[in-house]
Amino acid sequence: MTVIVIPIMPIIDRLFSIQPLRKAIWKLWYPFLTRRLRKDDVLFLNYAFETEPPMVLQLSPEDELNRPSIQLYHHVATQAVLKGKKVLEVSCGHGGGASYLSRTLHPASYTGLDLNGTGVRFCQKRHARAGLTFLQGDAERLPFPSGAFGAVINVEASHCYPDFPQFLREVERVLQPGGTFLYADFRFRDGFDAWERDLADAPLSLFSQSDISADVLRGMDLNSARSLDLIHRTLPSFLQGLGRDFAGVEGSRLYEGLKSGEVSYRSFCFTKMS
Ligand SMILES: C[S@@+](CC[C@H](N)C(=O)[O-])C[C@H]1O[C@@H](n2cnc3c(N)ncnc32)[C@H](O)[C@@H]1O
């Protein structure tokens, strides 16, 4: 029998290099993932975070399973005070971060937005609580009036946006004067210059930034066994290589890239000038 092996990563890389296709691919991929993962109650889609020595974060028993991914949210969101603020999270995924932050940091309200309508419907059912709302929308065209929020959060999603500067302009528009933008994501080396230039040109002032690549690598190690189990159980075999790459387990391009410096994961706090 002849086995035809399709080299899926080069095909995907080629498709991603065609800008207009990017959003269309994510629009298909994330709802597909939600349908596969919702049975397992997967609430986070990020690479996670752990410090050395380990963070000491008191969590409820229900949150313990998601500790590594919660720690990434905690790190990003506690760069500013959210208590009493109207918070928007752009690209909330399956809402685990929105639920955790709205329960523990006491914002006045918390709105989670994502392009993935299937994910948003999952969030609406799974995280029903007062003051927490979810809606479908595009990071590059935020469906809110100017000055509607005191803080905007964005975790590990901006690499998906075809027009990152347009997203930054939208963040500035929906923030109140003095509001904060709490942000974390990664880029491959060939994207470092554009990333830094776009952030420097953004209509926001940089308050602080850090390279958290080593912390994210430790987070990936903590999540690895669970990610591999999910990949084996939920993805057809021809997509498992893609799943491992996407989940960032040891040997994946992201994991090895973070180790070698080919990938950089950074967190930032910006403010909108008053
Ligand atoms: C890696 S996941 C991270 C999700 C979540 N922040 C977390 O940490 O669990 C990236 C998310 O970005 C969303 N996304 C991609 N493109 C988007 C866009 N143009 N507008 C809004 N969300 C988008 C995806 O649907 C997905 O939920």
C-alpha cells in the first residue's frame, strides 16, 4: 500500500503568507476547535505562564486545572488596576480568562469579544454571570462607541490579525483618556521589526514591557501532557501534527523557537494619554 504523506505545515505557511486568506483561515479553524474541545470543557487557548520560583496564586478548586493558563492572564491583567473599571477583552477565546478576571479582579463590567461565533455561544452558556457579557466581533472593527472602556485586554491573539496597526487604532479609540491596554503575544524573528515599529507608532504611550518567553516555555511544559491527550482524543490523525504545533508542545516550532530565541513572547502595558 502506498501512503501519501501531505506536508501540511508548508502548505499552511504558504496560505498564511497571503494576507486576505489569514482571517478566513482563523474563521474556519477556531470554530472547528471549539466544536472539538467544548466537550472537554477547554476554557483557555493560550500557551500559559509560570515563573521561577513558581507563582503563588491562590486559586479555587474549579480553577486549579487551568492554573498555567490562568497565570498568563493574571500576569497580563495585573499590570494595572481593573477594580471598578469597564473592561473589554478582545479575542476572549473560550472565556476562561474573562471568567477568572471578572471573578477575582472585580471590574465594574467585563465584555469578551471574539471572531469565533461558536466560541462566543459556548462562553455565553459556560460563563453566565452578572456583569460578564460576550459577543462576536472583529478586533479590527470593534463594535463599540469611542471612549467606552477603562481597560482593554488582549492575550495571545494579535498574531492572527491581518492589520495589526488598525487593531491598535481601534484599541485607542474605544479607550477612555487615561485608560490602559494590557497586552501579550508572540512573534517569530522575521516579524520582530514590524511588531516593534507598529507598537512604537501606536497612538498609545508605553508604560512597561517585558520579555516573558522563558515563563511561557515553563507554562507550555506544565500544559504539555494535557495538550497531547486532547490532541490524540479530539483530532483526526492527519491533523495531529498541526495540533501539536498549534498547542506548542515540546518539539513544535513554537516551543523550540522560544527556546532558541527565534520566537519572542512579550507582555506590555500601554496607556491612552489624557
Ligand atoms: C490563541 S487564541 C487565544 C484565546 C484567548 N485569549 C486565550 O488566551 O485563551 C486566539 C483567539 O483570537 C481570536 N481571533 C482571531 N482573529 C480575530 C479577529 N480578527 N477578531 C477577534 N478575534 C480574533 C480567535 O478566534 C481565538 O479565539
